[in-house]
Amino acid sequence: MFPYKTSFFLDRKSGSALYLQLSHQFIHYIKKGHLPSTTKLIGTRSLAELLNVHRKTIVACYEELELQGWVETIPKKGTYVKATLPISSFQSNPSSANKTKAIDTVGFQFYRDSHRNYETSEASPGMISIDDGISDTRLAPTVDVARIYRKLAGKRSTQEEMSYGSTYGNLRLREVLVAYLNETRGLSITIDNLLITRGSQMGIWLSSQLLLKEGDCIVVGETNYPSADLTFLQSGATLLRVPVDEDGLCTERLQTILEKQVIKAVYVTSHHHHPSTVTLSAERRLRLLNMASHYKFAVIEDDYDYDFNYNHAPILPLASHDKGQSVIYIGSVCKAVAPVFRVGYLIASKSFVDEAARIRRFVDRQGDALLELTFSEFIRTGDMDRHIRKVMRHYERRRDLFCSLLQDALSPYLEFDIPKGGMAVWVRLKKEYSWERVAKLAVEEGVLLGNWERYDMAKTQHNGIRMGFARHNEEELKVLVSRLEKAFLRY
Ligand SMILES: Cc1ncc(COP(=O)(O)O)c(C=O)c1O
């Protein structure tokens, strides 16, 4: 039975008629295959009761759906999702139309690993979902990027790029990135030190494959970017956690570990620690580099949101001070521009980059050369920097508004520090509250908290989650906080 009660969200203040809000949400579920063809819809009286609306609203909604061709009403029998839907592709696409009936059993054995589970929950229409800090795609320079892409695709001189190319990535982009990163990040690399990836996550995975085998140890922060934790665990490694305080990863604790055992690597998000957003202090940066060259471990530096700093200029990465060839520096354009543009880089000594390129070839012969070429233009012409400057102004305003709304409406329940950079606030719930209950109440008010449990992989009950502010405009942030406030008032 389709979960009608929890699947629909009605915003009585939105100015849009309730029956229309409902019918849009029905269409969404039909399109997604959650209500497949020929499904009998719940009766109007029962649905009205479940959703606490007048029966006439449901009747008007079903009439609207029938008018648009999504459902048909058979007298004395009921209302059914139509066998032939208005857009034929919804039916012919088995993955959406038959989603609820997908075959799940296999006639063979395969290897599974629970560390690969990284489920994300999907918000129903009308709900606001809290992410862990991603860019607002409405501000993305999609038109500019598409213009460059189209122009390049039509050029005779670009025909070469349409064939198989280098596993290391498009040469032009590698040259442009070398110049750009040497200038902006204080690096001194050549193209031999750089592999183009499909985003930072691929860089983390490649590093993990080359550094870690069953039984090897890697040090990560407590708490840490959950996807990195899972990537390392999935390589068979043991995670050794060290605390993270207001100066970032605690190098004093790292020293204690190093005196007792061998580690292969340390993973850091030194610029803005994920999730707590703090910056690794200058003193600890130097200590970490000294330890790395002394104890011969790798430092995986994930600089996922380098560009976004509101109180000071970006801090140069560890990689820029690395004299001992210890750092593997990872970044991408996915936060600065938009997650859809899968262009990133892994920077390290040539021998490591060469091996990373070889291993990458097994899962991805090469990247999207045309997109990479497009980004070489986008960066070379200064368009990317102009875009970053533009969105920074928006994100700074959003950070300030979000923090002041949180402070005014939710300070009895939560604690947080204003982040100096990045796209998210690290919010801790006061001891007497639990996210589990808050999450349930929030859904009823139209807010999806997401997988808040994943921030506590080490099960220390720290009670924090990251709340992204960048993706929502000012109006949306106000609605979000007022819905959260309502949820807390009902706690
Ligand atoms: C700390 C951190 N590293 C890496 C990534 C992955 O980024 P990309 O989209 O470039 O693969 C994210 C994405 O949210 C992140 O937060």
C-alpha cells in the first residue's frame, strides 16, 4: 500500500490551491513509478481523512488528474492510474514504471559490503531538504558552460577530442589547471603531477585504492566526512579516529598513535573540516607535514570547498608547503560551479599520479574530454573566478541570514558557531533533545533532515549535523527555519 499519509505535504500558506498542490505531488509519484500504471488510488473519503482536508479537495484533485490524463475513474469501481500515461516514456521506462516490482533476486553470487551503503533520502515535493552544503544550481553558469561546449563541439580542431584520449585527462585542461593552481594555491607542480578526475570523490577512492589494503590503518577526524570513511573502510582499512577541536585535527593525539603503530595515511579537510567547518591551525599544519615526512605516511588533503571564505582570504593548502612529497591534494569544480560538472583533480608526485591513472583506467577509460576542454576555457578566460566572486556574495548573505535566524528562533534547542567559510553550519543539538525525534517532527512540518545518523559513524552521540545554507535563497531559508521552529515547539 502506498504510504499516502507521509508522502503528501500541504502548505496552507503558499497561496496555491490545496487540490493543485496534491495533484502535482500525485503526478510526481506517478512519473517516478511509485504509483505504477493501473494502481487503484485510495478512496476520496479515506484520503481526505488521512490528510485532514475536506473531501471536496480530494475530489477536485482526482478530477484534475483525470483531466490531465494521469488517472481514470471507473464508475462503482474507483480511480486508477491510467494504463497509458500522457507521456509515453514514463510507461516504456521500466525502471520508473515498475519500480515497486523491480526484480531483486539473482541467480548467482556476488560480493557485497555494507560499507558501500550510502543511501540518501529524497524529499517529497513541497518539502525543504537539508543538505550538507552544496551550491545553488540556480546560480550555476550553465548557459555559459553550454555555450562554450557547443562551440567546441562544432569546431574542426576539436574533432580529435571526440575519440579515445588520455586517461590522465584532457591535456589543455591539465595545462590550464597547473597554471591556475600554482597561482591560486601556491603550488609548484607540472602536468606530470596532475590527474583529472570526475570530482573529489574519485580522487579519494583512487588514493584509497593505492594506499590501503586489508588491515592497514588510516587516521581520520572524529567526526569526519562520512563518504571518505566508507571509502577507506571499503578498502579493508581500519580507521583510527583523533579528535577535532577549534584548531582542527588534533596532531597531539596523532603523535600518540604514531609512537605506537604504523599508519598509511591521514585524511584531512584542512581548510574547512567536514563536518565541523573549522580550519586546521598553522602550527598543526606544519606539525602534520613534519610527522608525515618523519613517519612516512601520506596526507590526503581534500580541499573540497577552497573558494568559499567570508572572513579572510583562502588559506594555502598543506600541499603548498609540502617539501617531503607527502601530500595528495584533491579538489574539484563541483562545489565552486555545480555538482553536475564532474571535473576534479588529484595532485601528487608523478609516480603516484601514474599509478592512479592506471587504476582509474579500469573503471573509467577517461573523462569527458569535451567537458574538460570546456572547463579549460572557462578557467583560462577568468569566467570561473568571476562566477565564484558572484556566488560568494550570495552565500555570505545566506550564511549571515541563516545564522541569525537559527540564533533568534532555535537557540533554546541548538548550538553552533558561525562558519568562516564553506557552505554549511555545524549544528549541535542540546543534550535534552534527539535528532531522531526532531527529524520525525520536521518531516511533518515539511523539512527533511536527511541522513543525520551518518555524522555519528563512530557512535559517540555527539549530536551534530551539518546544515547547508548555500543552496537556499533568503526566502527559502526563512521558511526552513520557521518550519524547524514549529517542529521544535511540538517537541
Ligand atoms: C568533504 C568532501 N569531499 C568530497 C566531496 C565530493 O565532492 P565531488 O562532488 O567533487 O566528488 C564532498 C561532497 O560533498 C565533500 O563534502
